[in-house]
Amino acid sequence: MSSVIDRRSVLAGFALLGLRACAGNSATGTVMVAAASDLQYAIAEVIALFGKETGIDVRLSLGSTGNFARQIREGAPFELFMTADESFIFDLARLGLARDQGALYGIGRIVVKVPGGSVLAADGTLESLRAALAQGRIRRFAIANPEHAPYGKRAEEALRHAGLWDAIQPFLVMGENVAQVAQFALSGNADGGIIAYSLALAPDLAARGTHALIPENWHQPLRQRMALLRGAGPEAETFYRFIQTPSARAIMQRYGFSVPTG
């Protein structure tokens, strides 16, 4: 049976967290942003550039899209929500909790990530995983929890496409979000896992182990949408527009996202 990793067992850098990106003492308000954890590195660079250009502070919370959607429904005071699955934005818009259906900011990808010395090879078609399962060489394999993490749902879809979902069950461990899975897959406690391409491209993760893209047609697309939430202030509106600028989109592209044009 699969298990869920206790949040306390994962390094703090990959847990649900608040990050403040500051560019001096701004007289303006702080923008409260909830973002899918696959954005951990990409959005940090966007925020740094935004702060440098505007002097506006951003407080960023990273976690699973599903958990944030629940918190927003319960009244969490976020102003901007950046999801890993646009359906959550559509739901919040129907409830009147988002101003509108927002904007698509990127399309993500999933990869197989394996640490050095793993019994697995970085193989996007999962044939290495299939062989290791058949030979009884797998200890544990990590994905995000499909119940509330879009990257976990796409990992499940890919494993089902490969015909491995049932076979992997006894060895499956689940993180609360895809960033936790990245840490778990590289900690030596798992033979590998399925994580976000954007995380695999981050310098400190890219230097540890190897990764391979899983074919896009093995899963539903990761259409990542953002929206201003009810009560968002003018600084949040400014940040929302900034994410759609060429300079911000260039950062997103460096982290493996396909971005809108125009």
C-alpha cells in the first residue's frame, strides 16, 4: 500500500513555506501569493526581478494546488493563486472567489528523476522501472499525492499508461506536493520518482542524479493557470501583469515551461 510522507520528515526547503522577496523598504503593501510547488525556483527568480523593478514585496507560499484551493475556500487571505491545474481556477471563479478565469501562464512537463547509484536508469518510457519491478529490485518509488497534487495525478496517469500502476503500488510513497517528492527521490530513500521538469532543471537538483522527460501524450496536459482572488490589491494586479511580460516568461521557459505567446 502506498504511504504519505510526514511533512516533518522532509527538509524544510521543500515543505509548505513562506518566502519573502524584498527589494528595499517599500511603502506599498505586500502581495500574498499561493503557488504550486513546481514553481519553487522559477517563481523565485520572477519575484526577484519584479522586486528589483518595482520595489514591491511578495510573500510566497508554496504547496499543492489542491490544498491551497481548499484554504482559499476556507478564507485564506491570498491575493494571487498560481495553480498547476487550471480546473482549480475555474472552480474558484464559479464560486466567486476568483475575479475571473485568469490567465494561462505555462504548461508543465513531468520527468523521471533518479539519484546517483539507483537501480533505475533515467528512462522516460519507464522501461527501466518495468524491468526493475519484474526483477524485484525496486524498494520505493515516489510521486506526489494524486488526490490533491496535479503533478501526482499526471504521474499516476503516466504509470497507468505504461501499465505499471498496479505493480508499483507496494513500492509507492507519496509526498504532499511535487517539491517534497523531488527531495525524497534524491535523499537515497527511494530509487527514483516522477517530478516536475521545472524542478529537475533547477541547478541544485540538476547536479544530483539524472532525469528524462515522460512523453506528453502519456498524461493530460499540465495547463497551469493563475488568477487574482477576491480582495486582491493593486500591487497584486501589478505582479499578475508582470508574470505575463516577456522578461518573466523568459524565466519560465528556462525552467521548461511552454508559455503563451502574445
